[in-house]
Amino acid sequence: MSHRYIMAKFTGMFEKALEFAIKKHKGQKRKGTDMPYYRHPISVAENIEEFKKSKNLELLMTAALLHDTVEDCPGISMKKIANMFGYQVASLVDELTSDKDEIAKVGKIEYLKKKTGGLTSYGLVIKLADRLHNVEDMSNMTKEFQKRYKKETLAILDHIESGVRKLTPTHHRLIDKIRSVLASQKK
């Protein structure tokens, strides 16, 4: 990662979350690859570092590192995240954790449209940084998955840009980058 300068300003929470994410995602692989899964949350944190200028950068990058732990790692609860990293981090992780029952009920696209429309500004930054890494990293996925994920992503972006919520310049930069990546991929 490229945060040597930034990490000097951090309290240590980010490094603790980095170690935690690597440990808890141990043995998990990124879909379609042999790459260790923990590279994904690190890439999401790197996207935030690149796109977001904030006095709360450590908070955002820490939550990015932990955004999939409750969903994907056995024994990890919001309470554990709150106890280890504080309630602000836990609140962001909670915002980003999907409700599988609700997805089954309404469908993934509708669920994500509703969810992204209601995220806090920081939550949406992390969600878009996550989506950006996912679209950048689709080349090893099946063509069917790529097509479905692109359709889902465009539906979400169209929805949040339709005026359902206020978007910041950071949100717009991330959305523009996601659209650019999708447009550059072969059909």
C-alpha cells in the first residue's frame, strides 16, 4: 500500500484492522482466482485513499478493510467490531453488510438500489470504492457473471444518480471511474 505518509498520521487502528482482516480472511480466495481474499479489502482501502480527501481517512480506510468480515468470516459480529475498532467503524461496517434474507425477498438489484440510496455519505464512498475494485477485478469471472454484475452495477449507479440522494464530488469521481472501467471492458 502507498500510505507510509498517511499512516504516520494514523492512530494505529488502521494497522490493527489490516492485521485483523488478513487473519480473519485467511484461507479465503477471491472468486475466480487463487488470490487471497484479503487483497480485496486492501484494494478497497487503496481506492478510498486515492479518491477521498478527509480528516477521517483512517476511519474510512479501517471500515473498508473490515467491510466483509461480518458477512464472510465465522464468529465475527458487529459487537466484536465495535469492541475492537469503535462504534463509528462498526456503524459503517453494519451499513455495508448485506441482509441475505432481504436480498432473497426482493432481489439483489432492488436490494442494492434501496441500500445505496440510504447509505451515509461515508458508507456510499466505501460501497463505491468496493464496487470499483469489483469491476476492475472481473476479468477472471465467467462471461455470464460479468454481464450480470455490469447490469447490476449500472442499475445501482443510475439509481443513485437519479436524484434519490445527494452526491458529493467524491461520489461523482468514483461513479465516473466505475463507468469508465465498465465502458472499457469488452462486451
